[in-house]
Amino acid sequence: MKTKWEQVGECGVDSGSIIIGDPCYFAYEDAKHHPAKTWSEYCAKTPCGVGGHQLHFAQGHSGLAVVVDAFGGDGCYPVYIRRDDRGFVTEAKIVFRG
């Protein structure tokens, strides 16, 4: 049995989108695996207004992250998780519009 949704925090959005991915792929020396090194390079390579899309590693394979357009635009949005009976997180969601 899964638990009820619990709010664990909020995510700020200033680009009209939010990214879901492993932080180690974007920080420190692992950032070299990301195909874009600057914000303008990222914007030039990333489709906007498509709802959501896959980001690929510089080598071309998927799994780097997923970008989702924030339906409500810029702002601060609640993040929720749900756990299984053992307390492990099984789901996460961001609510852009209630």
C-alpha cells in the first residue's frame, strides 16, 4: 500500500521549464558529459513549448535528463512524493497548476 502524497519542497522556475535528472551529470567534472556548456547553447539545442523532451548525453544516448515545460510559466511549484510500505519513495510529482 502506498502512502498519501507528502509535500517535500518547492522548485523555482524562471525559464518556463524544469529539468528532471541526476545532479551528478550536471555538477563538477561530470558536467563535461552534458552537450551544452552555457545557457545560450542549451537554449539553441533545446526545443521549447513541446510539453516535454529527452536530453541526451554528448555521446548521443538518452538518459541525461528530461525537460518539462512548466504549464503555469515562471513561479515556484510544490513537489510531492509518495512512499511504499517500507518508506521508499516510489513516485514524485510537481504540480504546475492545481
